[in-house]
Amino acid sequence: MHPIGTQQDWIARARAVLPGGGFGNFDPGIVIREGRGAHVWDEDGREYIDYLIGSGPMLLGHGHPEVMEAIFAQLPKGMTFFTSNVAGIELAEAICEAVACAERVRYVSSGGEADMYAMRLARAFTGRDKILKFEGGYHGMSAEAQMSLAPTRLANFPEAVPDSAGIPESVRAEMLIAPFNDADFVRSLLAERGDEVAAIIVEPLQRIVPPEPGFLEALRGEADKHGIVLIFDEIVTGFRLAYGGAQEAYGVVPDLCTLGKIIGGGFPLAAVAGRADIMAHFDKAAVGADRWLMQLGTLSGNPVAAVAGLKTMEVLRRPGQYDRLEAIGERLMDAASRAIEAQGVASRIVGAPSLFEVVFTDGPVRTYRDVLAADAARQSAFNGALREQGLLKSPGKTYPCLALSEDDLARTEAAYAAAARHVAADAAAASA
């Protein structure tokens, strides 16, 4: 139990020991004390409706009673073993049953690790080095993933732009960058360089931007044509867009996928899943020392995380859960759209009902550059006003959860209306 102090006290203490005063994930100007259901409280006791939900994993809300019961039943039996355990095996079985591409599963502790190993696995399987990713696509913090994630210098495709210091030039040289939703560019690029490419890695719903009809199918076809491993990064979309993830929602099956967030039920757990012949490269006895991909992790398959994920997935399998999530999201999207439209401010609601955002633009949003060209000042003002109205959310995403009540939704609708008025007033003042 930490000593009682104001939020400002804790922010000051954080600045003394943490670079940037925080964990690097989110606004260090807020310190969360606790969460229950669809609500969180900061260290000053201020309550928020939570549309951040841990950046996605708390789809059932904080402290779901059945998940808590499963966790409490496991804790006296042991918190981690570094060996196989029943809960981890059962969770792997449940993933293989739910996810179309999953014939085998390998656990890690974070989504970034899963993406890193998926790309390395594709290289081991194909014997090739290059990776094709899409500008604006988020795949964790590996050197490969930090290429053209959020570039402000817009290079000509397929040139990669590093987003972080400390990345060797040799890594940049192995990355090819394409615009999301541009199947013709991918076809043209692979016609020239397809035999060099080990993997195409893609968020099937890229951050908030949906795939256009036929785009994912085109990636599947090009991967087959050139002997490339198609990787869906489903860290966010897995068990969110549908129980079977984006593969179920969009009807396209990759060779590998990465999973995280929801499968750990709020604990650090992620996985690479996919075809047995590719996943065999994790097995030295199956492929030999020269083709073996070494991977281990102290907390991989942790039993507490596994039981939390298993119970979360069990709840999500129950009839009506995804219909309800869809209805909640659609109501929120409609409320945001109506509130902003009523103020005469140009905007688009982009994404899917289970994951969306307001983008302040009057044009279509189909690529990273479309999002980058939107009005960032209005976005910031809108989000700031929502925070003042008691909503906690990411700067670029809204994550609905199943714990939201009718009162929460009504309060959110009122917050959208107030935030839209704030943005409109700012716009009027700027033009005066």
C-alpha cells in the first residue's frame, strides 16, 4: 500500500525516477489508482468512464468477477513455473479452436515480442530477409517495427524511415514500405522484388483504418504467388472484431498471426499462432539446428495470465456478447458523428464499432497519410474536452468494452456534445 498523496505528488515523484515522468505509454499527467467495470479513478479520486481500457485488453471491463475468481483460484497454486502448465495448454487449445490460421501456438509476454518473432519465423521458414510492412502500421518496438510507424518525413515508397534512434542502417535496408489499402502498389513491388521478401506483416484493421474491399484478399493472393508468409498482426483485433478476430470478420486467413491483449485477460501474455509447418521452426528436433528459431521467455505461458485469458474467452463465447459490443460501438459512433455534425465541423468516424476514432477531416481516410493530414489541433482539443467531461481515452483510439452501462453511454453522449461545442468555439475564435 503506497502512502496517501495527491496526484501531483505522484507526478513529481515519477519525474524524479522515470524518463519523461512516465512509463512511455500514455500521458504522464494522470496516475490511475484503480479500475472497476468500465470506470477508473485517478489518485485524486476523480472518476472517468474508461475508453482506454488498458489499451484494449480489458474487453470485459476491470475486475470482472468470473475472471477474478479464476485468478484467485490459481494464485495459491503458484504464480509462475517456467515449465508447461495445464492452463497454458488449455489456452493454446482454445486459441487453435477459435482462430482460423492457428494450428500451433507459441507464447511470449508482449505483443511486440510476438510480432518480432513472427517476422523472424517467416525469415527462418523462407530463407529470405526482407519484410514488407505498411506505412503507419504498428507492430511493437523491434527495430523492424519502428520503420515508418509514424513518419513525419514522407519518403517515396518503398523507402523505410526509422522512427527511433539506435536502429542500424542495415535494418532499414531490409524493410520495404507500402501504402495501406493500395493493392496495385503491392502487386507492382512484389513483381520486382517478391523473391526477396520473407513476410508481409499487416494490421488487418490498421490502427483505426479499415481495409478496403479486396485489399486483404489481394495480399493473400500475392503472398501465395511469391511464396511469402502473410502475417496478420491481431494483437488488437484478435477476439475484438469477432471471436475469431479479423480473420473471421474479413474472411481472409493468413499463414501466421500474432495475438495479445485479450488472450491474457489483463495480464502480460501474447502469442504467435499459425501453420504447423511454419511454427515447426520453433522445434529444433523437427527442423534441425540450422533452421531452428530459438525463443524462450521467463513468463511465457504464465498460468495466472492463462487462466485469466481462458475465462475471458469463455465469457466472450456466450451468446450475444459480440452483438452487444457491436451495438454499443455503433451507438457511440453515431453519437459522436451527430454531435460534431451539429456544430458544422468537418469530421469522419473511422474504424469499426469495437474500435474507432473521430478524425477531423473532410476527405476520405484510407491510409496513414490521410490521418496525418487531418486537423491534429482539433483532435487534441476534442480529446482534451472529453477528458474534462470525464472520459479517459487514447489520443487516437476509442475502445468500447462490455462493462459499459446505459448511464455510461448517456454520459458519453453528453460528453461528445460538449466536446463538439468546444471544438466549434475554438474554430470560431480562430477565424474571428
